[in-house]
Amino acid sequence: MKVKPYLFSFGMPRHHKTTLLVILLATWFCGCAGIAIGPYDDSPLPTPFTTIPELIEATTHPDYKVRFSAVVALGKLGPEAEMAVPALVSSLSDDVSDIRTAAAYALRDIGPAANPAIPTLVKMLETDEAESARTAAADALGELNDTHVVPSLAEVLYDETASQSLMINAARSIAHLTKNSFTDSAPGAHGYHLDSNGTPVLVIEVRNWWETEGQFYEWSIDEPQQ
């Protein structure tokens, strides 16, 4: 005579015990869920930030995720967010590098009205510990139409600690500010050309321009003068 296998020692067949186990677990889960979730709350969800003043206020929120979302949202508004420039300049000093990075891109997208941010962006370019923040600062400085930042951008091209992305952004910004047409200033679908050593051709060309011509200009807020 074959003895039917049992899962437990309760004297029930395995399939009965499995069903019972599922019921017990489901009952236990529902009970715990009721304790964890609590009674149904039909109160409305918090109103999201929709106005520029609300977004500006949110840039100082204690929760870094809220600050980050507010900064990104202001950037998406572009020039319409001009009144947020002081708040975004403050965000360039946030303890969270992602927020500093997002603030630099937001200021870039606001455009020339964000010129008060230039000194802080230059400082970020030169000293920030986060590569992403420096890269964003290099990009933003190219859009704010102040040529006196070119020497600071040029220094990046010789920084042995700079990433390829950072050097490319610095070179692109120099090309834009000086209205020079370098190779890959506006790269095509295949990206940037590299030399045999893996260095972007754009960076090499801007270095050559700086060494033979650019460094001898008297850089100011206006066009460079020889």
C-alpha cells in the first residue's frame, strides 16, 4: 500500500494543506496591510507646484528630491522663468551635486537674462568637485554671451583631470562665444571625431587657436580686442 505524502503532520493531504496555507497567508497579509495602510483617506492629494513663485519656493525645500524637481521644472520654462534666476544661482551652491548640475542647465535654458549667474558658474567650472556640475557650467557659460569667460573655459582644455565631455563642452562654448567654426562645433549624427590618441579633434583645434591667437586677446564682456 502506498502512503500519500504529507506536507505537514496535520493528517491532511498536501493539496489541502497548500490551500490552507494560502488562505492563512492571505488572511495574515490583509490584516497586516490594514494595520500598515490604515483606514481609507479620501482627502485630496497635495497640490503640485504649478506657478513660478511656488517652484522658486520649492528650490529651498528640505527634501532634496523636491528641490531637484523644482529646479528642473524651472529650466523647462526657459526664458519665462527669468524671475527665478536668483533662486537658481543659490541652487548652484546646493549640497547635492545633481541639483547644482540641474541649476546650471536651467540657467542655460533661461538664456541671457541669467547673466547674473556667470561669476558663480565660473567658480563652479573651476572648483566644483562633481564632474557633472563642471560640465553643466561649461555648457551654460557658452549660452550667456559674455566673452570674458573664455580664458576660464580655455583652462579646462589643459586640465588633466577633466573628462572628455567636460573638455568638449568647454571647446563648444568657446566656439560659440567667439563665433569660430571649428571641426565638430556642431557634430553630426556620428558624434565627435577623435585623433589617433582618442582626443576630440574639436578640443585640439580650440587649443591650437588659443595658443596661437586667443590668449593674446584682451577678453571683456564685448568682442575680444587684439
